[in-house]
Amino acid sequence: MSRVKLKLPEQFNFFTTTPVRITDINYGNHLGNDAVLSFIHESRVQFLKSFNLEELKFEGVGLIMSDATIEFKNEAFYGDVLKVYVTASEPSRIGFSLFYKLVVQTKEGEKNIAYAKTGMICYDYNLKKVVPFPTSAERIFK
């Protein structure tokens, strides 16, 4: 069976922290895979906010997620505080990729919990169609 292997960028220009809640725990008594996608979404919103942008107010257009890839590395548990690194990369005519690295701090340093990548496409929700990436939003790549 082939496995997904994400190649993360060397640098991340943003991070946020959030605790693992009891509602994020699955029947295996660890962070559920569905909750990881929720943490990625929250981190994406915080990343955009750091540039005074929003998913529905992205320099005159909206954003829609076209794909998501998650590579699970280790378990996280109730009470752990996730540190989620985010960076934008791979700009195109109509979108870009966001990369995420979820870690928890241990005595030995950061322990990788998951790596992720989401494809973000510029979208006009009124016209229901893909639109060009606004050049005024290129600051997210710095």
C-alpha cells in the first residue's frame, strides 16, 4: 500500500496554538482524524486574519478548498496544546497551497503530530465560478 508523503516547506511564517478538547478525542482515546481537519481550518482562518484577510473577503474574491491531504505522524491527547505552523506556497493563476505542521511540545522538543496541505482556489460565490488570484494578496507568500 502506498502512503501519502508530504514535503513541507523549510520555513513557516505563522503559527497559532490551540488545546485539544475532549470533543476532539475519538474512541481510541487520542486526537481523531476528523478533528485534525478542524484544527487545520481554524489555523487557516487565523493565518489569513494575520494578513487582514478572510476566506470570503480575500482581496475582492472568496476562497474555496479544492483538496486536502493529511499525513498523520503521532498521537495527540486531551489536554495537549497543538502548535500549528502555517505557510502559503505554490501560487498559481487561480490559487495557492497552504502547508501545515501540527506539533506538541514535549521535554525533548516538538513532536510532530500531523502534516497537511490544502489547495485553495479563488472563487466568486455569487457567480459560482473560479476567478484569478488577486495580485494584491501576494503578501501571504512572504
